[in-house]
Amino acid sequence: MKRTLLFLAAALFMFSASAQLITISGVNQIPEIEDTIHYTNVNDFGFELAGTGSITDKLWDYSTLTENDNVYFYYVDPAETDDAADFPTATLAEGASGTTGYIYIQAGEYYMARKGITGDMYLNYDTDSALMFQFPITAGGGFTNTYTGIIQASGLDMTIEDGDIEIEADAQGTLITPNGSVFNDVLRIHVTESFSALYDMGTGPMEVMSVEDNYYYWYHEDYKGAIMIYGTTIVESIGGNEESEVLRYQPIELSTKIDNSSKSDLSIYPNPASNVINVLNADSYDGIKIYDITGREIKNINTISNTINVSDLPVGIYSFEFIGENTSEVKKVIIK
């Protein structure tokens, strides 16, 4: 699965026509002990991985995806976990809601490297080279690394061979998440990983399992963790093949960077609507900005009333940003 230097050179040339390439610095991206990052899983019906536009001006519009259940990832001190002794250089342990075990991570200001995994299976990497992310990274850039180790699963003690991770910042643009939030200057990072698991059945080591991950992460400079994640994992083994898929996003409202201490129980109905929208509990807001699906502001309403006439809006999905003196709140509205 190795890519040649020629391929990497071509990838860099692909971005050379852009005057403004996005860089994710890593200043805000690496989790720390006591952090919790929340995600909402989404149905992939209608999901379009490529988006529209050129690779340096993409629009990934996922506002029509259907939300499912929630999941969160939490970060603890590895020393507080039962398997800490197995991963002495780990500085972070990542757990996930609804699962057991941890991913043990050696983290610095601008990187995260896996040391091992516990839970349904046990992995322990021989070196620090199972690198998950390394910042800063700019559109068109990337890196590769390899690793070895051991894995225990299905009652077998196996060795990891040919572990390979390749990371490419392959596109940039605007991301609209399922809750209607619009993020400009997003960098998408494509991560592929594969390894073989070998087991000696008495005649020498033979491959009994292989794993291939193919993941995409949408990052924004101002937020911790990826804003959105999509990926597939294929496991082939002597017991059969399995494929799993992940599609989730952080339900961040556009008001995240604003003091929301005075936010009211704002509600609007009906939604979807065609002529008029009723507004409740909007006393703390002074006006409304309406954005279309591309994030373009199409209307600015300077006063708040109990009803909003939307009959002049074409059919589509809009973000209504209610704005007050020290607060704002976004509602996704469907016009039918």
C-alpha cells in the first residue's frame, strides 16, 4: 500500500494553483486529560464523500443527513487505568461511551501516537511510530510511517507485521454539518492504515488476519478533534470477513465562540415550513441573519417578531442565526 514519491509530488502539485492553502496548526487539536469530545452518529443515506467544487474550494453539504445516536470520547490519565503498566510511555488514555478498554496514546503539543489498545482485543506497538496525527499540516501535505507489534484476539497471540499509516491533507473548503452549522476554512485529512497479523501454527508464521482502515477527518483550526469523521474498516480473517462504517460529527452550534449564558429556550415552528414560521422565547435576541445552504447570507432581519414570513425563500435548507447583544443561536430551517 506504499505510495511513491512521484505520487506525493503530484499531490503537492495538485494544490499549487491555490493562492491560499489552509493549515491546521495543532495548537487546539490535541485532546488533554479530562477532555470530553461529543459526537452524533448520522445515517449515511445521501452522503457524498467528494463534495462539490475543486479540491481547494470544496463544499461538503451534509445538512440533510439524518441524526442517530450520540457517542462521546473521554480522556484520562493512563496511570489511573488497569493496564497502565503495559504502556509506560503513554500520556493519555482515550475511552469511548458504551465500550470497554482504552486507546493508549503518547501525545505532545502537535502529535498523537498510539501505544496500544485494550478492550475487545489487545494491541501493543513495538515503537512510537504508530502515529495517528502530526501537526501542523497544510493542504497538499502529508506523511507516512510504519510499525510492528503484537495483537491478541480470538484466543490467538499474533504478531503485527507491515503496519502502515499514510496521511494526506487532500482537500479544503466549507463544511455544513447536519445541524446546519457552516464551517469555512476546513481541511480534510485522509488517513489509510493497514496491517497483517501472523500466527505460528507449527509450520511457521502465516497471515491469519488483515485490517484496512480508510478514514476522512474534517478539521477546523479553532476546534478540538475532527469536526466530522467518515471511515470504513475491513477485517479479513480465517473466520470470515467483516466491514464496518463510521459517520459522525461534532454537534457544534455557530454560537460556540459566543457567551451563551443568557440563551433562552428559543423554538420555531412549523419546520419544515412554506409561508410563515412562528417564533417562541426570542426575547433575548435583536435580529436574525438567514444563510443559504452554501453559507451565504441572503437576508438580515433587524427586528424580532412572533412570526417570520418565509414565502419569498426558495425551497431548500437554511440556517437562521438569532443574534443578541452577547449571544447567538442557530436553527436549521427547511423550506418546502
